[in-house]
Amino acid sequence: MVSDKMDKTRVVVVRRTKTYSKYLKQYTTRKKYKVHDPRNEYHTGDVVIFREVRPISREKRWQFVSKVKTSSANSKEI
């Protein structure tokens, strides 16, 4: 996840590796998704799974399913 600055919205980046057909060179592409987080429980650095849902706002059409890995910067020890 890239950003958690908005209320109930998180920005997630998906990176993919593609191969150019003529030269067979590999390159990476990325796409940003605005994902709905009603309880503000996901934070920057988390690895997450999300799915498509009905439109929630103009740009939000995604919702979190689960958290795969928690960022070590987010875990606070007391």
C-alpha cells in the first residue's frame, strides 16, 4: 500500500512485469487503485488483497479482502 492519508480510502499500487513482444525485453508497469477502508485498519507498507465492488464514489470501486503482510514500521511495541 502506498498512501493512507485519506479517511476511509487507501491508495494501493499493483506492479506487473510484462514482456515486449518484438524484443522480448521485460519491463514493469504499475497502476494505482483507490480502495475503500471503512475502519481505517490498513496502513502504508501493508501487503493486501482487494476485490472489485459496486462504485462507492467517483474513483473508488475496490474493497479490501484481507491483509497478507503487515509492515514492520506500523507495528508498535509498548
